[in-house]
Amino acid sequence: MSDLVVERHPLALPAPLPDFDALVVAGDVSDDLQGSIQWLVQSLDGRQGSRPVILVPGNREYWGGKDVEETLGRGLELANLHGIALLSDDALRIDDGRGAGLFVLGATLWTDWALNGAGRATLARGHARHHHSDCRLIRRAGSSPYLPHDAAGAHARSRAYIEDALGSIVAQSTGFSPSPVALVQGARPGDRAVVVTHHAPSVRCLPPEKLPDICDEWVGASLASDLEAVMHAWGAPTLWIHGHVPGPVDVMVGRTRVVANPRMHCQASFDPAFIVSV
């Protein structure tokens, strides 16, 4: 699930909870990262038992008034305290109980503004500087605004992390020993990878019936970037979960199933008990 925005639209999780192995939340639970973690803890009330709860921060999680670095640092402390796996360019391995498992790679994956090509990215960033809410509500260290070029830089870091971690997982799962500096350690034969991001990884994640509402080119570029090459490459993830789109998504891109179950703007289609089998 993603894009819950619980301050505006209160939500109760299903009772009882569905039968799941891991709960994945792809960002925008609330307008503050600590508040999002607290909401998850209170809403679950321990009902998840030993099953992992994975949260990837969305852009809204950084709207709380503190700078990006402080917000993430405090969020990690609170998440660790409550047993929530807060993934920001980080990974978690979930064992399937039979000797193999899934590596979940998590990143906000801020947009690179180049959904319509590198030549249009400058124009998209220019429009976003004037109109995008993130530029007013997210701060860098020193209280400077978090501007589109900052997001593009963070995108590059996250994309490199995802690509390198996927390569490491597939290499280890086919029998190669990891180097001491591999981003991911401990992958076993048969292990697979799932990527979780807040921003979308393909233009195909923008539902066609919603595209007429996205009248400005830069708006689409604020929602998604083009990472389709990752899903066609050696080491492509089995599944890619994301949020930050105006409708549900379930498509195949290359070798990867891409899904989103957002609540904001599409409450009629949102399913709080949505299960994806891998």
C-alpha cells in the first residue's frame, strides 16, 4: 500500500489482517516520517507478530519541517525502536523458511525529471521550481529549499544503489562469492530481489485514463522516471512495488512485475488487504 495520507483521510487497517509474509508500505503515509512510523505501530498494534513491516519514505514524509538528513536520521532511530524496516538505499532479506528468500531493496527514488527525455529535463526542473510543493515544504541542511536538482542528485544515488545491489544479489545467487565491498552480502542460491520505491520506475505506471488530467509535462516527470532498462537487465527484480501515482498499477516491464496500490486520489480502487504473491 502507499499514499495513505492519513491526516486527511483516517484509515483503519483490516481486522483481522490478511495472511501475509511481509507488509510493504511504499511511502506517503503522512506528512512526517516519525508520524508515519507511529501510525504504523499504532494501527498494527503488534498484530503483525514476527512478520517484517517495510516502509520506504515518500516525499511527503519529508514535509515535517526538519531537513532531509535530520528527518531520515530520526526516522531510522524510531523505526529501529519499534522493529520497522525503514529502507532508504538499503536492503532487507526475508527468508522463505526453505533456505531461499527475497532481498527487498528500498529507496525513495526521487525523480530525475527526465521522463520525457534528457532534453526536456531542464524545462521540467524549471517548472517544478515554481510550482512543485516539495520545493516549498522540504528543506536541506541549513534550511535551504530542496530543489529539483537536489532530487535529481538523490535519484542518481538511489538508481546506482539499486543497480549495483541487484547485480550483487544475482551474482551471489548463482554461486559467486561476494567481494568485501559488495552492497549486499549473504545472498543464497535461489534468492530473488524485490525493489520498493516511492516514485514510479516507468511511464507505464501512469494510468492511461489519468493522463488527460496530467496536462503539464513536468507533472508526469515529477511522478516517474525511466528505469525500464533495469527491468530488462541481468539481475532484474522479480517484483517492483511503488507509489506516487494517481491510480493502481499492475504491469509487466521486461522480466519484472510492477505494482502499486495507492490510496490518495483513488480510494475506490484502493485495497488495504492487497496481496502480491512472488
